[in-house]
Amino acid sequence: MKNKLSGKKGIELSITTLVVIIISIIILIYSVYLIYNIMTQASIIEKDIEQRSENEIELVMNDPREIISIPFEERKGKIKSQNTFLIGVRNLFDSTNDFSSIISFDTATDSYGRVIDVDNDFIEKEWLGNYRLLNPQKIESLEYKQLKLIIKPSDRVSNKKNTPNGDYVFNICVFNGLQPPVDSCINENKNLFYNNEINKVIISIS
């Protein structure tokens, strides 16, 4: 009798374990599907924005007087997601020239306009990384090319502080030459910029 009861309990335990395993597998598969779906959707949105940026630059740069164009300079960003900005640059010189660009973090503000305390060097290293200096482009006289700027927000704004919601502003400066003559895009260096202006893009984290 005891053996029969033990056998019955063993079978029940095996069935319960099997059910738990099956449910766990279903949850895992659904989770993977959900993550894949979210990533695919984000990729589609990013490609759509990039395509619209290309079209906008092409439209704006049809005006031969236009030197630099950054469409959709303000974007809603997500932590650890890649955000791409396109910059149209026209060569107004009489000969083919090389153009380089540099990106510097400017400031961050919350929804009330208050400045967020951040570590500028940390943001430039962790959010921009190797994209702080854009690859130089050779542009023929009176022609234009598109430069690609990538910002990937980190979950931190310093070693000890998580990234709060707010608007994060970055300066973009374009130079005539293979290498930027300075290592920061600030007003003090304005006379060295190709168009004598600081261009800005904004990542809004919410």
C-alpha cells in the first residue's frame, strides 16, 4: 500500500514538475519574442527618422546658399538606445576640401528648466564615445554630403548618478580640414568654425 502511495505521489510530482517546466519555457519564449519585437520596432522607427532626415537635407540643400542643415535636431531618446542625427554640409570653396566635425556636451535641464548637475567628461565618454569626432569627409566644390552623428544615452550622467529625465543638449561644430584645430565645441572657438556657428541637437530622456 505504501509503495502504491509513494508511486502515485511520485507521478504527481513528476507531472507538476513537467507543467512548471512547460510554463517556464512558454514564458521564456514569449519574453524573447517581446524583446525582439520591441527592438525591431525601435530599429524601424530609427530607420524611418534617418530616411526622413535624408529627405529633409536633400530638400534644404537644394538652396545653394545653405551651408549646414540639421533636420529633426530634437529627438526623444531612450537609455542605451542609439540615436542618429544627420548633418548636411556644403563646400562653398572653389576646390574640393576636407571637412571634420566635433561634438561636445553642452548642458542638461529638467522639465522645469532647472540645470541638471552632470559630469561633462563622463557624458562625452559614455554617451558619445568614438563618435565624438566624426570621420572627415571630402566634399567637392559647391556640393554637399551628409555626416552621421550618433548619441547613445547611458543610464548614468556620472559615476555615482543615474540619468534623470530631461533635455540633454550637444554642440556640433564643423571645420574645414582633416582634423579639428580644437578639441571642444564652445563659443570661445567660434571664429574657427566653418560657418562661425555652433549647431545644436537635443536628446530628450523621459
